[in-house]
Amino acid sequence: MLENMSEKSWKQLDQLLDRYRGTKGSVIPVLQQAQEIFGYLPKDALIKISKEIDIPISQVFGVVTFYSQFHLEPRGKNIIRSCQGTACHVRGAKAVLNAIREDLGLKDGQVTTPDLQFTLETVACIGACGLAPCLMINDDTHGRLTAEAVGPMLAKYHKK
């Protein structure tokens, strides 16, 4: 069993699988509920799901990697969606994104802080072009951003 997953979580997965065992059309709801249990979809849980609902692991993995709602790695408590769409791009979204990465201490290829406080995603558009450059943190929209505004903005979410 993996260290960062409690025995309680594995028991919850067993109870979930008891309800869906052998129901092949249930892979999406099972994955959704498993992700709620663990916060993401660990490899060991995917293997167990595959066996218990009798679907090849390749098909389970195919579903997980097709839908963006599923995550194979732990995610931060605060999800930052940085808009990189045209309006945001021309108004400095790249500088804002770089400031976020620097403030959070994220290295190349890293999207989640080691303390699991933040996960940074880039998105094509959040639908707030009039506020460009903008981003969302959880359900909060922040607009007309500058690189200098990033630190104070993120400070409000640390350990929140």
C-alpha cells in the first residue's frame, strides 16, 4: 500500500468496488468516486479498479488520460488556471505565468508545489477577455494582472 494513502481510503475504494463489481459500463463513475477518495487516481487504485470491474487496464488508463477531469498525480489545494488565450497573451500573460512559477518555486515541468498547496494549469481561455491578462484560483477570477501583483495575490491563498 502506498504511504500517502490511508487504510481508510483503500477501504472506501473496496466499498465502492463492491457496489460496481462486474458492471463494465461503470468505469467513469467509479473513477470519479475513486478520485474523490484519493484526491487523484493512483496507479495501484487503477489496477484494482481494472480487476474488480473486469476491464483491461489499458481501457481504464485510456479513459483516465482522455478526460481532463481525471488526474494521475496529486493536485494542490488551490488550482490556478492561467489564461494564455489571445487577449491575455497580448496583454502579458506570459510574464504573469512566469511570475507565478517563480513565486511558487515551480521548476520546469513541475505543476504542483511539494506542499500540495498549489497546482498551476495553463488554459486557452477562461472567458474573461475584458480582464486580460487573467487567471482563476479555484472559483475566484483575478484580472488585469501584472507580474508584480502575483506575489500579494497568491499570499492570500497560502495555507488557506
